[in-house]
Amino acid sequence: MAEANAPPPATATAGESEAQQQQQQQPGEESDEPVIDGVVGFSQGGSMAAMLAAAMEIETMGQGLRPPPPEHAAWVSAVRRANSRRPLKFAVVYSGFYAPPEDLRWLYEPAKIATPTLHFIGSLDTVVDETRSQALVDRCQDPLVIVHPGGHYVPISKEWVMPLVGFIRKCVEGNV
């Protein structure tokens, strides 16, 4: 049973639905909806993390919108709306590489990925050649690259985790 003094439920005004109100929200405006600050990916997941970061960018290197081709507009719009039209604050890529399908090259060209990225590359990685990882790095604006003396894995010792923590902290606090 509802309390007599309880406020009435929030309703849309002037015929606007909640979805319409969210679509009108400008990037960077505060919202009550939870948002995702960043992504972390390993190997193919690292490549996907970079592509997702690019797809969620509203502005790219001061060049305005990163418009998707018409055949990708629906899913890109849905992903952007799901995060309140906010781009990611960071992407961490472990052993990631550049290998987009032809129809997703728009995520990297002509503008580079503007989302701050941290790339971990294993100097002894026999699964992903370093040139493939470097090709992804080259498509990011001001990437931070850490080369560890290991193979195709996520390094977890303190000397490799501390730069990760510092990077994420800077990005989340807005100090990048």
C-alpha cells in the first residue's frame, strides 16, 4: 500500500517518453543512469575493446562526429545511448592487435581513436606478432604502451599492475 505522503511517480512531460528525454541529453550532461567508464580486453577482446571505444566516441580529435556508415548506424546508436551518450574514459588492451573487418575500418580511419588507451605488449608473444599490436597502437591518439618481458598473457605482478591502476585512476578522475 502506498503512503499518502509519497510523491507521485515521475512522468514524462508534454508527451515525451523517457527514451526521447535520454536521446535529447547532451554528451557530458549528468544522468541518473549508470555509465561504463572503461573497458579492458585481452587478445581478440583487446581488439574489440579498441573498436568499442572508437564506436562510443562522439567527438574525435576535435574533428566532430565519428559518423558510422548507414549499415552500422543502428547498433552504434544503441551502444551510445546505453552509456548515456558518453564516450568511454579509457580502454586497456592486453596483447591486442589491429585486424578489423573491412566494413569496420571507419572506426580507425581517417581519425585515430581518441579515447585514452593503455597497451600491454608481451615481448615474447608468439600468438600475436608485435607488428600487429603496434598497428593498433599506431591507430590510437597518444597511446601509453608498456612492453613486458613475457608472452601472450596478462601480467599480474605488482610492477605491471601499478601502471594499470595509475592509468585508470587518472582517466576516471579526468586527469588525462
